[in-house]
Amino acid sequence: MYHIRSIFILIISSLAFYSCSSDMQRSLKSVPTAFGTVNEIVVIMDAEMWDGPVGDTLRYYYSAAYPVLPQPEPMFDLRHFTPEDLQAEVLRKELRSYLIVGDLSDSYSSTTSLIKNHLGNEKIEKAKRDTSYNSNVGRDKWARGQILIYQFGLSQKDLIENLKRNYPAIKKRINQADKPKIDASVYLDGESQKLKQTVKEKLGVDIRIPNDYFMALNNEDVIWLRKETNKASSNIILKRMPYKSQTQLSKENIKTIRDNIGRRYVSSTVEDTYMRTNDEDLPLLTLQKKVNNYYTLEARGIWEIVNDYMGGAFISYLVHNPNTNELIFLDGFVYAPGEDKRDYIQNLEHIFDTVAF
């Protein structure tokens, strides 16, 4: 009897050890890190829905033109998979940003089944009771660094309205999720403490300058920083000026400032050339915003070189320094013939957003 009991205990112990070992192996199993490019969204949606009005609505908003570039480029790059496509290739589950869109009333939809499986019965029942609950956000479902945004409705008509209504908030959320990757790319080679200190001493502003920029000009008026690659020239110009009145924070004034600098400092190798804002072919767009709690006027548009065939996109900030009652002008412009400009402008914006006084 004692012998049988000892064998029973040994078996139970072995099973417990095996279970613990299995749990430990699962916990030690490496979790992949999500990959993919900035501004890319993977859309999980049934094929029929993607080809119909719901897909048209989604593309209308998420593939809208990024402001303002010489040639149209989308706000986001969309990749469409059905749930079956997702299962067919394991790497498709290791991308960074997902938008999973389904009609909860369609019991035959594989995307709806996926949403129900991920969210659980409690949240699905809530969505049926409360139509204002029509989206949910998940993290790191299949890999580290993922964001999964679920969009759902009780009919395709509801779904279309939800896509329209939720677009601004979802766009902002995905842009926020992209920021660490943008930061890692912009500062891949580190930061230039020397350039940062020069800017701080001369203009009284802290700004993180990537290490691959160099000083192109430093005089009594402006600082001009440049980054040159075989594909593009990225440029940052900074200038300080006294703040006198609210009228300085206007579209007309920010254009005047950048055109004065362009006429004085920026030219090509051709004689009698200079840079100016081209707001005839495309509009100059401005908006008021807060950058690190500082009042800022932002401008976006395209530039050209007078008397030469050169041009590109730019972004400008006019930031109020409350400590000194001055304005700091930051202008970033890109020359990248034959290349897309969106990501270059986005990188300049990321640098500008590090401004602090």
C-alpha cells in the first residue's frame, strides 16, 4: 500500500513539474517586436466590405492628401488583409498598427468573429446596448509595440458614420503611436550637443538637433542647419525677433519672414536666384497650436527658386517665448527631387516639437 502511494505521489509530482516546466517554457518564449513603417495602417476587413461603401469611406479619410506637398501623398499608407490573409502568413500578425473594422450584425463575417473573440462578450453586449461605444483600443496582441484599433457598428450604415466621426481621434492616436519610431529614426545617430548649445546661446531656445545636421550659416541674423544625403537636402533655419503685437502671428507675416530670409540667404548655383513661398500653385495653410504649451503659428506650403527649376515643401513655426516676450521663427524645407516628401516634413516637424524655453 505504501509502495503504491509513493508511486502515486511521484506521478503527481512529475505531472506538476512538467506543468511548471511547460509554463516556464511558454513564459520564456520570445515575443517578437512589431515591425513596419511609420504612417502605415493594416486594415483588417472582409473583402466584400473593403470593396464597398465602408472601404470607400475608410480610404476617403485615411488616404486623404497630407498637407501641403508638391505632389499628392496620402496621410496614411493602407494595407488590406482579410482575417484569412492574416492567418495565412505569421508575419502579418507582427506589424505595428492595425485597424480592425466589422459589422457586429453580420454573423457570417470572419472579421466580426475576430472582433468578438478579441473583445469578449461583455464588450460586445455593451456595443449592442450603447451605440456610442463603437471603438476599442488594444495593445501588443501578437507582438510588442503594436496598436490595434477596433471599429464596429450594428450595421454598415452605422459603421460608415462611426468611421467619419472617429477619424480625428484615431488619426491622433496612430500618430502618437508612431512618435517613438519617428524619434528613433530622426535621432538614429544621436544628438549634436554642440549645435544645440550654439542655438541656445544665440537664440535662447532649447531644441534637439540630430547629429547628422551641420552648420551651414551662423551670422548676426539667422542660424541655418543642413542635412545632406544622396536623396534629399533637409534644412532648418532659425531666427529670433521681438514680439510687438498679435498682428505678427498672422499668415501674411510668417510668409513675409520666410520670404525675406529666402531672398537674402537661399539661392541655387544660377545667378540672380532666391527662394520664395509659392502660394499660387498651392495654398499656404496656417493653424494655431500649442507646442510644449507655447503659443505657435504653424504654416505649411511649397517653395520655389526664382529663375531656376527647383522647389519643394516646407513647414514653419512662429513660437512665442513668454519668458523674453520674443518670437522664434523656425523654418524647415526639403529639396528631394523625385522622392516623396511626407516623411521628410514629418521629421522636421518632430524636431520643431522639441522646442523649449
